[in-house]
Amino acid sequence: MATTAHHLPLPLPQGTPPTHAAIATTSPLSPLQLITVPTVPPSPSQALIHVKWTSSSPLDLHQADGGLLVPPNNPFIMGTSWAGTIVSLGPSIAQSRLFPGDKVFGFSFRSQSEKSFQEYITTDTWLVGKVPSNLTLQEAVTVPTNLITAFHTLTKDLGVELPWPVPVEGADTDGGPILIWGAASSVGLYAVQVLRIWGYGGRVIAVASRKHHDELKRLGARDCVDYNDPGVVDEILALADGIRKGDGDRARIPLILDCIGSREGSLRPLTRVAERGSMAAIMLPVINVHSSDTEGALPEYEMDVSKVLVGEWREGVELKGTRTHFYHEVCFSLLLPVYRCRTDITQNEFFKYHLQPEIIPALLESGAVEPNKLRVVEGATLLERAQKALDLLRERAPSGEKLVWRVAEE
């Protein structure tokens, strides 16, 4: 079918460059490259955004060093979280929420024109939220990727109900402990806060380095355990026995969120924690061999959790691999209270169209959710800043903080 004039992209606004700079990986373990790409005009339902700040995540390292999910033989633009200003909007966008010049932020990933390691992105407006007035762009860019991952994992993979608006009466607290391994990671910090907001905080056992325990308890965790302790598994199970109110028919820890996804660092101890009836959601990829341990060789990843530590999990443990990039395509229990989670399109579309534009900005504006602590990565050029951030990830330098760096040179 021929494209009608109504669906043709808009011309670029006057003064917008027809091309712009982007950061790409070209092959595993190679230095990042600065490339030039076309600036894509918005379609009727899209926004063209000038990216001012971005943040780095472990996925960037997995793509740059391991080629994870990267098509071969072409430069691949990375990055998913961005914060910047709207340049122009498609004509079908109702002028009630977004306007040119607005400060906005978001998590986008479906095409190269949406990736955040570039000066301009073009994306659908349901992936765009307005930056609350109480946040800077640097603070806002720490949020989208990891807060959405927390929502996605809790609702889709673990079945935790997070109705919107948040019910006044709180949540059912009789469902047993919720264990978060890697609670001081970006995803873990947001998961702790989300569970507190919806009334599950009294069930949360947070596993993290001891230096983060005070912060995690302030954000909502009931108990904290240091993964460095030799008796960490016994400590977790003892705490769980104190929470589950003597229900001997239920797994001591029915819900487990592994924010690390390391075969040796998190999954192996979790094989001793999980038991029949436990459900464990694991951040993908599972890291069998980390980039920093390979001495020039490729890291090793696994995207199928059922193939990791085969024979070491107890019978009856349900393992789930978390893939946040499908968050808008599946059914969640984050729904209007009058609905229940089914597989029809109505429920999928509520989450898809309300999470980034409405729910996340509201939680941040009210102060219910705090952004991650940030660490600004400095550098004289876009390429230098991007490479420095990647090197810090490779060195496992971030701890309880998010790496952010400037995209626009001005």
C-alpha cells in the first residue's frame, strides 16, 4: 500500500541538522566509534528530541564487549535512557501534554533512531515523559531503564500486583518474603522503593554490600544481608523464617529477584535459597564469564536460565529470565483497579501508554521514588565520555550509583 501524504514524516524544523553524531560499537572488544547518522523527522505520532544526557548500563558493556544481541557487520548505536528537550512533534499529537521545548526523558530501544547514545532521537510519544520540576536532566536520566525494569520484573515475572493509582489500603503482606539479590544495583534500588510504595516493604530482604544497608532500609527494605558474609544463605533463611509467619506449606522465600545475573556471584548461592514453590526472576543475560575476567577474550553469556547450573536447583523452583525490552508487549498486573490481568489488548495498552508518560513522572514528582545517586563521567568529547563510561563498567567501578554523561556538546 502506498504511503499517504498524511503519514509522511514531517520535514525537519529549521535549524535542525540533517545529520548528527552517534556512538556505536562495531565489533566485540573494539573501541567505541563516533559515526554520523541521519536525523530522522518525526511521523505524525512521534517526537524529535535533542538528547542532552544519557546513562550507561551493563547492557552497553555486554553489547560492546560480547556483541550481545548486536547484528553483525554494521555499526550499532547503543544506549536506552535519555533526557533532553523536544524539538518538534507530529501533527497528530494532542497539544495538552507535550510541547516543543519541554524537558523530557525516557527509555527507548526498538530502532537505531531511538537509541540514546546520539544527539537526536525520534520516538513515539508514549515513550516520553516530562521531567518533573524537582529534578535536573542528569537526575532524570538515571531513572527510566532501571525503574521500568523493576516494574517489569515484579509484575510480569513475579506476579506482584501494582495497581494504579496506588491503593490507599496498601497490599497483602501475608505472601511471604521477597528477596532482592543485588539490591544496591540500579534495578534493585528501584525495586525496593516500588515494593515499599505498594505496601510490600515489610516483606523485603535486601542482599547488598554492608555499606549500602542504611540506605536500603531508609528506602524501604525490612532486612539487609551482606553477600560477602560466609553465612549469607543461612542468614537469609533465618530472616525469612521470621517473616513468613509459620506457614510451613509455602516456600520460605516464594519470590526472588536477582538483579545481578552472575552464575557464580548470585545464581549459585540462590540455588541454596530457592526451594519448591520459589519463583526466581533473573536479569538477563546470565554472566558466566565477566568481561573484566577474560584477559582479551570474549565474555560468556547465557540467555536461557534453564541452562545455567543444571541439576543444582531444587525440583519445583521456577526460573524466569527477565527481558525488559518486551515490557510494552505483555500483560501486567499494573492495571487500573477495576481490571484484572488478562491477555487482551486493553490491559497491555494501559501499561504501554501510561507507564512512561504518567506513572513514572508522578512517582518522581511526589518524591515517592528517588532517582539513583549519579556519577557524572567527564570528557572533552562525546566519544571520550562514552568510552570512559564503558571502561568504568568494565572495571565494575559503579557501586550504588548510576553513570551519566553529556551527549550534546553545547
